[in-house]
Amino acid sequence: MSIFEYNGSALVAMVGKNCFAIAGDRRLGVQLQTIATDLQRIFKIHEKFYIGLAGLATDAQTLELAKDFVVSGTASESLYGACESMYKPDMEPEELFETISQALLASVDRDCLSGWGGHVFVVTPTEVIERTLKGRMD
């Protein structure tokens, strides 16, 4: 059995004409045992962005909807520290790119399970800027 099957889940998203739909089941189970029937699997990020999370229910329940930054992964401890020291509100796109890039590169240098550069997307109302970062590859 895969760990992703432990709680069970069903999610579906469909695209229509100038619209989309996303749906998910409400059952929280431990294999064949039903624990609850009101689990929320779909989260609104903003007006036109929703995410459905299958897999472990504890992962879905700890979704952070922060107004500043969120971190995840094996480098999360060093990412927290780097982001807390570098982040400031209302950065322009180029400053935001520089800040997130430096936080990522500084953090992955302290974690042997992540690294080899980075991939950064900066999304503005008019464009998506995509850049690749070179980092240590040892």
C-alpha cells in the first residue's frame, strides 16, 4: 500500500467554456475505517486559484495561507531563517526575485538533500517571469 492511499481521496477538475470546476470528496478514513465525513480537500488561494490536496489528510490540514511567505521541504528550517531575515512587504518584482533567490540559495547550501540551483517564477498581473538559478552542484 502506498502512503498516498492511507487516507483515501477523490479530486477532479474540469475546464469548460470560460470557466473551470474542481470537486473533491469529504471522507476522512484510515484505510477502510471512516473517521470523519466533513474533510475539506479544496482550498481557495485567491479569486481564480483553487487547489485540491489528496494524499495524507494531515498534510492537507496544515496548509498555510500566509500573507508573507511559506516554506516546505527538508530545507525548511534554514528557509524560515533566511526568509525571516530577508523578507519585507510590498517588494517590486525585481526585488522580490532577488530576495527569494538569495533565500533559496542560502538555504539549500545548508541542506544535503536539496540543491543543484533553483527555478523561480515571478507572477505579475501582466506577465510571468521564469528564471533558472545556478547553485552548488556537489
